[in-house]
Amino acid sequence: MQLAQEPLVPGVERDAAAWELLEGVSSLVRAVRCIEHRQLTNDGGLRRSDASVLKVLLKGGEQRGGEIAAKLGVDASVVSRQLTALEADGLVSRRPDPADARVGLVSLAPRGKAQLEALYSSYTQQLRTALSDLDDDALVAAAATLQRVATAITEANKVVRRPQSTGE
């Protein structure tokens, strides 16, 4: 895809390669969200935000709600409400933290794991079909590149978000 070379803001030169990457990532995010939306709508059970919480638990094991919120970049109160609903649906379980009874530990319930695995199995089947012209090596290489881009952007965002010291 070759984009026009005019700058978005007059007088500010545009980095064409970075812009192409941004457009490619944006297109990829839209395509993945479309697949997610279709799967979640057909499944009828999970919302995208629910699947995100369950995925954090699948990857990281039992943890506090605040840890989940930090990993998702949302407020702890948002995750707390989600966890209440997910627990009511039997997708997660909670227990008091032995180190601090005021805090609960959340774990993925077997039903939540099964639902998440079914969802991601469907995603991977769709990806295999859509990318049938790529072999495993090409898929792994693409995944590594995408992960490198995601990590770099995440790290750059952390630097931007750090409060600037005034030197006083």
C-alpha cells in the first residue's frame, strides 16, 4: 500500500515507513476485532473484555484483581465489576489472599478455561484458513515481528507516560 506523501500537518514532515506500519497495524487490529466480534456474537457468552480478563488469568495464573487491571491498562474498579459477573457465570473463582485477607485472589475456573480455549481454537482455525498460503515458518516469523513491534510501542508508551522531573 503506497500512501500519498503529503504531510498530515502542514510543515511537519511525515515518516512514510512509520506511517505504512501504523496503517498496517490499524488494519490488522480492525480485522482481528471483526473476527472477535463475530465469534463472540455467535458464542453469545463472552464479551471482548471478559475474554481479555480470562486470557490474563490463563497466562498468569491466580492473581489479584489489581494485577489484572494493571495488565489490561484499566481501572481496578472496572475489573472488579467484571470479576463479579464472571464469578456469577462460573468462569472465575475468588478466594481471600492468605497474605492479606482484605484482598482476593482470582483464578480461572475450569468452565472459563474451556470457554476461552474454544474461542481461541475458533480464532486459530480462521487464521489458518485466511493465511493458508503461509507455512508455519512464515507464521512464526510474522508473529515474532508483530510481537517486537508491540513490545517497542508498549515500551515507548511507558517512557511517554512517565512524569517529567522538573529538576528541582
